[in-house]
Amino acid sequence: MMIICRRGMSTTSRATRWSWWDHVTPAPKDPINGVTQAFLADPCPYKINLGVGAYRDDEGKPVVLQCVREAEGKIAATNFLESTSSAVSSKLVQESTKLIYGEDSDIIKEGRFAGIPALSGTGACRIFAEFQKRFYPNSRIYFPNPTWSNHHNIWRDAHVPQKTFRYYHPDSKGLNFLALMDDVKNAPNGSFFLLHPCAHNPTGVDPSDEQWQEISSLFKVKNHFPFFDMAYQGFASGDPGRDARAIRIFLEDGHLIGCAQSFAKNMGMYGHRVGCLSILCDDKTQAVAIKSQLQQIANTMYGSPPIHGTSLVSKILSDPNIKAIWLKEVKVMETRVRRMRAALREALEKLGSPLNWQHITNQVGMFSLSGLSPDEVDRLAKEFHIYMTHDGRISMAGVTTKNVDYVASAIHEVIAFEQDARMLYNMSV
């Protein structure tokens, strides 16, 4: 007897049918995306997002930079054909590497580097992690403690073991330099280290030039490989060239290095996902070989990045007039963030806060690691509608002249509550 079934139906009971995906559970929430989701879900009209790692103007709004508008006008008539894609990509790599290694660098002139466009800094890190696993399968990566949370995810998914080295001192809220050097010294010879060359995320704490020189010298002795993640070039000092100083110190010492670059923040092009990965080589022959391997890895992941954003960044960096506009705009962005640091510190001190807030102005770049506890961060969100990551990282770009006093008052309030609660507890035991 023939059994007739409707399309898409099974003669097997649904209760006993094999399910391919029942074992899949929700992924852990990303700490930064989680802040944004909580912020968006809050109906409060005066809520403040201090979690986002992208620039905002003094009205708290995203900005389309004038340099981007100028570049859009220049490329508007361009036919984005397959035949032009390779030239645009090569231009991006050439101009990006000049930005970090120097306009007149012999490395650029001699072609002693392998570089490819990447999907922002995240994509550049992911490709390098895969490259590391492929050619140094028994190696591990050392991250500063703390670092950008996604670094751990990227190297984990490439199956590269990871360790941390001491970096931040929670008491001084500055660099724990002696401990850093000790950990670099005690790591096995020939280890891979990820370094933030400027505007460290999440602490805002950077080594001085003299400290970078000591770090570079020790790396040389230990034969460590430095991989720089350059996500905020220009936001530490307002000068992209100055912010590349750490990398150039390592170059002067003869290191072969790797570097991930992102233009999401310093060009206000977060949605375009434009970045670059470069690795320095002994000679041009080695560079050709390494570039072919990087391209093969990229081809298995996404092929090639979208050409529009790549074209915009290439035009901004290669056109002298547009680049001059960009450099001025970078300075404007850094200056606003630095002024907000001073304003927040001043507001907290005027409130009579018993704590020392000097670290807010000592730290640089987009972020300040405030020293607020997870409980204090939770109270800021629940009672004052101010959102930041649980580690107390403040995105200073979210602070404005209109909200700085409110932010300071809220921080002062939660700290006072915490201190009162601690005092009552100590009296009761």
C-alpha cells in the first residue's frame, strides 16, 4: 500500500526525529556588544553609552569625516571592475604600511614586507593567528593583561594556545613595567607577543619611548616575535606618525615584526571594515612567499574585502590634499577626547571625591580604565542609565560637555555608596 506524505513532512514521529542542532547552545555574550544591547533596550531618554569603541562628536553622534566625503567625491565616477580591484588593494597596502613604517622607510622602498588588505583589525589579527598556527604549530601567543577581549577569541579559534603577561597595575592605574619586563624575560625564547603600539585598549596606558626601547632590547635578547595591533593610530597623541613611534623603535633595533591596522576608528569608517595586515621579511623573495600564504588564508575565509571602503582609505592616504584634511581631523578628535578627560577629572574632584582621579588624564586614547568595580558599573546602569563594560572601561568619546557633570555625579554617588556599605560591614564584624 502506498503511503502519501505532504512535502516537508516525515512519516517518522517528530518526537523521535533526529535533530542536527539540539546540542547547540547560545554563545557567551560579547562584553562590548552586550553593553550596546543593554543600552538600546533602555527606554530612558537621557541614557549614556560609554561602552562603544568608536568616535562620537560633542553631541554624542557618529561623525562622517570631511576627508571621507572628499574621497567619496573623487572615486564617485570610478568603475569598480575586477581588473581594478588588485590595483586598489595594492595601493591600500602601500599607503597603510607607509603610515606605520614611515614614508621613506627602506622596508617600503625595497619591498621587504608582505601585506594584504583585511577586514579591519579583527580580520588582520585572525589571518595572522591562522598564519602563526600554520607555520609555528607548537607556538603560543602572549597577550597583555588586560587586552581587547576579542583577542582571546581570535587566537582560540585559530587553536593557538595563549598566555598573558603582566601589563596594568590596578593600584597605580598605570603601567606595571617591572612585572612586564619580568614576564617577557621568563617567557620561552622565540615566543609570540601581541603588543598595542599606542592607545592601549582597554587601559589607555602606554609605555614611554624609553620603556619601549627597553622592551625592544629585551625582545632582541629573547628572540621574541612582536605582533602589533594598531587599532587607534592618532588617538594617543593626535599625530599618526607619533603614534607609530613604538613600531619604529622596534624597526630601528632590527626586528622582523607583524602589524594589524584598522581604519574603523581614526577615519570614522567602522561599517566599512577596512584594515591591513603586514609582516616584515628578510628580503623580497621571502616577502613574496609569505604574501602568497596570507592570500591563501584570506581566500579560504572571505576572498577579498569589499572594494568601496578600500578605495576610500587608499584615496585618503594617497591624495596629499585629502590626507592633510584627515590629519587635521585626527587632531580634532584626539583633542576633544583629551579635553573630556580633563573635564571628567575636574568634575569628580570638585565633588570632593576621596579617590585620586589623576589616572584619567594620565591615560591616553579612546579609553580610560576607571577603577570602578563590576558592582559599581551595574549600579551606574540600573540607577543612572550609564553603560560601560564590567571592567570599568570608559569610552571617553561618549563623554560630552553636556553629560560630563552628570557622569561625574553618578560615579561619585556609586563610589560613596560602596564605601558606606564597606564601612558598615567592617563595623558589624
